[in-house]
Amino acid sequence: MSQAWTYADLAPEQLALVDEAERTLDTDIVLVYRPTTWGTVDEETLAAEGLHPVDLDPVQLECLQGMERMVGGIAVAYRRDLH
């Protein structure tokens, strides 16, 4: 069975880490995902919202990976289209 993804259910202190990552990485939004049997993340919905993954430099990527360990999920930094 292939693995699917869902949005992570985060505690308030974990949400604070995500907020900090958004400011540190200068991104519009950081979403945290966890593996699940039944996926709820729809790439078309993200695209419809104008969200596209951000290319991070090595230092930014290391910051994001450190946060992932603290929140127990996979984080993706997104930027909104400005149209």
C-alpha cells in the first residue's frame, strides 16, 4: 500500500515553532504533514490557493529539518502567487 499524507495535528508549542520557521525562512506559510493510511492533502487544492513550494538554501533547509524533528512531521515551505 502506498503511503499518503495528512496535515499534522500540532500542539500549541509546536505551532509556535512553525510560526517561527515562517518568519525565519521568510515564507508565506509552512505546512506540516504526517504519514497516514488515508491521505487528505490534495495538491490541486494547494495549487488553487496559489501555494507553491519554496526553494530553500542549505541553511534554510537545515532550519526546516530541525523544526521537523521537534514537531514530528514533514514540513514544506510555501509562497503564495502574487497575481
